[in-house]
Amino acid sequence: MSRQIINLTVNGDRHEIAVAPNQTLLEVLRDELGLSGTKRGCTSGACGVCTVQQEDGRAVLSCLALAVEWDGRAVTTIEGIAEPGQLHPVQAAFLEYGAVQCGFCTPGLIMTAKALLDTDPTPDEAAINEAMAGAICRCTGHIKVKIAIREAVQQALREREPDAAPT
Ligand code: FES
Ligand code: FES
């Protein structure tokens, strides 16, 4: 199958990659670039473990995205959301509130939550439920995940308006 060269920026780094017409963004991230933080689950859009962010901050299921359609575009993966040695506030909240067990779903859950907060910094419960509906965890359950997301929202509010946010 003939390959096509695409330019793809991943976590700020530009790559020229030869991709097959049927290769997904997920396959390119994991198999060509070695970024295994983005997980391969159902590969049919049903579990959310492959979630990454597109340029405008919205979440994308990389298992459903054809790599050839990402020529000239940019993507953020779990590897790119914090400086080396640091945690993104959503990661810190997951850790603090025990929203991780085996960890397989965690990158997808965190990317989904981060995409929500990047596009809606103060989501209400309904918005959190809607955004997280397609991100499935098989072992921790979703209560601690929701607690962690609510805490990340409160933490961001406290940092923006120290006197306004409830504790
Ligand atoms: S691997 Fe993409 S949604 Fe399941
Ligand atoms: S922590 Fe194991 S699947 Fe979510």
C-alpha cells in the first residue's frame, strides 16, 4: 500500500511521517512515534482510552481519526500536557483522590477531562457527566474520577480568584 508523507505536530514537535492510507492517528502516535501513553482499546470509538486533543482543545478519539487527514495539523497527547517532572492539575487531582487503579484508562480519562476544562473551565455536573460519558474505566469506577475533576475545577478557580472560590 503506497504511503503518503504527512507533517504532524505532536506536543509541539513537528514530524514528517510516511503513513498508509488506512493508518489511524492512534497507530501513528503509538507505532511510529513510540508515544504509548495513548492507549489502544476497542479501536471502534466506544471506550475513550485513545483520547487526544486537537488544536482548539477539543477531545478527539485517535482510533477513529485517519492519519492522512491530520497532515499539517497538531495534536496533544498525555505525554505533552505537563513539563517533565511536573503534573498537570487534572493529573494531580486524579492522584490525590485515588482515581486510578490499573491505570489503563487513565490517560484517556485525563485527556477527556482536560479537554473539557480547556473548553469550559467551570463545567457543571451535567457538563462533566456528558463530557466523560464516553470515557470508560473498568476497575476504579467513575465516582473518584468525578470527584477528581470537580477538585481540579475548584483548584483552577482558587488559583484564578483566590477570594472567590469555595473551599
Ligand atoms: S480505542 Fe478509541 S475509543 Fe476505544
Ligand atoms: S483504572 Fe483500570 S480501567 Fe480504569
